[in-house]
Amino acid sequence: MFDKATREKVKQIKEEWKQEYQKRYDDKEFNSTTYSGIPVKPVYTPEDIEHLDYKEIGMPGIFPYTRGLYPVGYRAQPWVSQQATGYGLPEQTRERYELLAKEGLRGYEGREPPYFTGQDQAGMLGYDADHPVAKGWVGMTGPSVSTFEDFELLFEGVDISNRNLVLGVFDTSPVFLAWLVMLAEKRGVPLDKLHGLSLNSFFRQMYLEHPSFPPSSALKINREFIKYCTENLPYWNTVNFNMYDIIECGGNAIQELAFILSVVIALVEECMKVGLDPNVFVTRFNFHMAGHMDFFETIAKIRALRRMWAKLARNRFGCTNPRALKAIINVKTAGATYTRQQPLNNLIRGCIETLAAVLADVNALWTTHYDDPLAIPTEQAAILGLRTQQIILYETGIPNVSDPLAGSYYVEWLTSRIEEEATKLLQRIEQMGGWVKCLEAGWFRKEIDRGAIEWRRKVDKGETIVVGMNKFVMREEQKVPVFEYPEVEDIAIERVKKFKEKRDIALTRAALAELKEAAQRVDRGESGLLMPAVIKCAKADATLGEIMDVLKEVFGWGLIT
Amino acid sequence: MSQKEKPIKVLLSRSQLDCHQRGLVTVAAALRDAGMEVVYTTFLMPEEVVKTAVEEDVDVIGLSFLAWGQMHITAEVMRLLKERNLSDVMVIVGGIIRDEQIPKLLEMGVSRVFPVGSSTTEIVDYIRSKKG
């Protein structure tokens, strides 16, 4: 990186610094560690990055994309504001989202604001509102969506051809996509006009204790999902590789990178087995990272992911399409860093974490609302999340320059260090048999739980300080408004019942039987059958729960640990 | 306080619908560190909690809620415990619980509520003071 004369000069000045240091502090040391435990010195110099080839840093828009995906960053295309929210009935979620759109939610240049939907906790696991398991959970933390009619209500008046649609669901992604296809056909919107993303965290048992399909089945289902999208919805992003929840559940930045890349490798290999071209389908992957309180580590890990991804896609998957080498990254500020105590402090945490993401040139941002440890957001809290981003975008001048921290000795050193550590960890996972084996063995969860337990011990001992929680505690808590859920359970159940009453049940049953057969054939290795069969069920008025029951029966379902 | 021969036995449980396990995993580790015996489960229906509590003969049930469910599930668990004459099993609740829900949970017979941010030391000390 530096010529001989510069290196000599650095050495000389550093010697002077050492003398000053000793005069002032004697032999005292000021070492620390990042959130992920990487040892950090009190100051960095060119010596720390002299081994780096400038090509590793490069320019924005140039391989390996350390500095961003496009030649110019936010000056040309500001980040997309991707705030999500949902509760109650579909129309209530839609109203809340349209309020955010009105308040200035940003979409991609030339497009309307995004539309980010999800479903409630029962729906996420494939239970209709009228299932006994759903009692007490209907419309909580997401809208109740059990049928195509519910789905239609969610999108009533929403222009699906000009908005970035986010279907914020996991294992029910095939059902939601089938409904979107139905809606598009009903409205005469060609499928290649649909832009958006299925969150589709089929791998979440690596960090969450949440029932799902077993990993080898999940790979088959998603191979089918990707095949269908590649052939029919070319602009649909098929998987959001959720790294956010890895750190949220107790992991660290190195695990965020290594763990998720092991999933990507497993899925890409599965898709390639049935002849899908990574140069095409890989372009539809997204990455979802946490904006964390360790400011520089957040910046460094985002830059490191872009570099690691570009190398992995090129060297391992043989991708040549530049779009396939670019990791689209969306960041959410870390809910687990927020506190219930003195909740207004979370506005400051959200701002710092948003700023770190902006300084690392991410593509989309979700600033977690300050009242996250209390409930889903009030209107005011939801708008404040958005305002945080708007103030940074319009008032600070920060977005004027792409990747402004490039060249910082510390940031470049830390970026490389995280890349090295994550690469080593990824190799270890592969030596242990890769993602499927490690997940089945409960290894990921064990590693992540250890981090969670360790963090808590440090907090309880006061070694890790969380302002307002274990230091500067106030007896009188700040009172802030808390969102009140509307009572919707009865209405949601009534809607499902009515939907079931008026359908042609023989038609529904026949479609479900066909789905079962298609799923069994997919399970045995055939491909291209699953999504058409799910769509047929959706068109035959099968409910979410009915379709999911078939998939669960054929592919298996449950908790791994 | 004298050392009991049998360690305090605690059932920690959460609904599978709620994907947040971090709090309960942390509490489980703290209770084990404090020498208690921990049974850790997840459930779909409240009946499963009471069934496990009976089978395992626990002294304490700890329920965790971070994505709702606290009022309905806790009420059901308390009702089923009473129905089976198990009112001596102490129930504690933790997670994202609203201030105004705390008195309601206590009224149901919950012994104490530990909202997010509570220290594990507080939880350990409380269980010991009641069941040690």
C-alpha cells in the first residue's frame, strides 16, 4: 500500500509517539476489544494496513465492491427506507404503512415507496386464525392473513406494479408468493412487473428456537421457489439472508458473516444440482444485517461482507455476471441493543446505528422504533424511526461522498480482520460438514446461546455497561405512550369461516391432494413441480393452514433442538 | 437459609409461536449456575406447560413472552394449575410485559413479573427467597 519512503517516515513518527506515550502513561496499556472480541489497539497507522493490496479496497462499483455496489453511492441513489410494521387486520396494517409512505418513506429512484407486509405469529407458523393454537396470538406483531381474501385486503389500493413489495414471512413464503401471483393475474399485471422480496428465512433454526422444515427439506422447497421465480418473476428477490438475527440472538459480527455464508453455499449448491444458473438466480439474493452499537465494527463488517461475497460468488460459484457479485445489503438497527429502561435513549441508539449503516453505504435501511422493547410502534415512534433516516440524509452532508471512511487505517484494518476471521470460521463449518450438518447437530444455536449467556453475565457483573439498564439507573422511569392492539380475533376467525363456507370444497381437496403428490415427488428429487401446485391450491381457495399442513406432512416440521 | 438436599426445580417454558428464546436461555443458564435444576421446554398449547410441571414435579414455573401471548396463556396456565390443585407451584413471568399488565398478572396468582432488562441475579434471589 505504501512506498518505502512513506514506511520509513511512519516508523520514525511512530517512534516519537512511543516516547510521548511512555512519558505520559509509562507502561500502562490501553487495549480493548470490539463487541465481537477482536483485540483493538488505541491507535492505528499505515503499518496496520501495509500488507493490503489497494485492489482489496478499490473503488465503489468495482470488484470486490468493498466500497459499495455502484460507482457513486447515495448522491446517485439514496438508500431505500424499509421500515416495517404490522398488526391486527390486513386493512389496519395497510393504513399504518400508507401513513409511513405519506411521511416520506423512500423507494428506489423513480419508484413509489416500498410496501412491507408480514403476518402474525400464528400465521408465520402456518396456522389459520381459527386454529386453536392461534388463540391469543391473532393480529399480534403482524396482520392476520389466512386466506387470499385477507391477502387481497392487505394490497387493496396498492399499486403492485410500481412498488417494491416485501412479503415479510418465512416458511409461508411459497403461499404468499402464490397469492401475489393470483393478485397480479386478477389485476392484469404481468409477473415480470413485480419487484420485491420474500424474507423467506428458511434457515432460521440456526439461531431461533422456532419450528420449521428440517434443513434438507427446506433446501428442496427453496430450490423449487427459486426455480419458479427465476422462470416467472425475474425481478423477484427470493431470499433475504438474515444475519441480523444471528447477532440479535447472542452471536457476533464474525458469526453473522460465516454462518450465513454457509447457508448460501448450501442453497446455491442445491439449486445448481437441478441445473439452475447461479449467474441468474444469485442476483436475486439479499443480505440483512444488524446495525449494532459497536460503531466501527458495524461499518467494517458491512464492507467485509461485500468483499467476501464478491470473491465467493466469483471463485466458488463461478459467477461472471457483475450483478451476481454484488451483495445487496439492508440493515435494521439492533432491537437487542435497545432497553425498556429509559426508552427515549433508544432514539439515540437508533440514530448511531443508522449512521454506521449509512457510512458503510448499505442499500436499504430500517431504523428500529425506540419503543421496540415495549411493543410494536405507536404512530409517533414509527415516524421517528423514519425521521432519523431523513435527518441524516438531508441535513448532515454525510451521503455526499461514497464510503467516506475508506482509507482509515482502523476501518481498513478492521474490515480485513473481520474478513479473515469469518473466512476461517466458514472453513471450520465446512470441515464439520457444512450448514445442514451443523444445524442438525445444534452447533449454531450452541455457539449463539453461549454468546447470549456471556453477554448477560458481563452485564450483570457491570463489566459491560448499558446506560439506563445497569448504570445511571433512574428510579422514576420515563413514561412513553405504548401501542394498544385492537381486538381482532373474532373478526379474523369469522372471515376464515366465511371464506371456507363459500368455496367449492371438492375443488380445494383435489388441489391439496395434487399438492401432496407434487411435494412427494419433489422430496424424491424431481424439480419444477412444487410452486405450480401451491398456486393451484391458492386458486382453489385453500387456506394458508391447509397448504402448510400438506407441506409439513410431506417435508417434516418441528424444532431441531 | 439452610441448604436443602433437593435442589429447587424450575420449569422454564415459552410458546413456539414466539421466536424469542434469548431471554429464557439466559435465565436457564443463571438458574443452573445457582444450583437449581432447570427443565426447559417449548409449547403450542398452555396445557403442555401444566402437564410437564406435573410430570417433572417442579417447584417453580417461569414463562417468557416477547411477542405477546402473556395474558391469555398465563390465565390458562393459572386456571389449569388451580384445577389440578397445584396452587403451591410458584409461577413467574418475564419478557415484554406492559406496566398495566403487571397488576393483572399478579391478580391471576403470578408471584412476580420480571420485565425485559431485569437482572438474572434478581430472578435467582427471588426464587431462592421463596423456595430455598
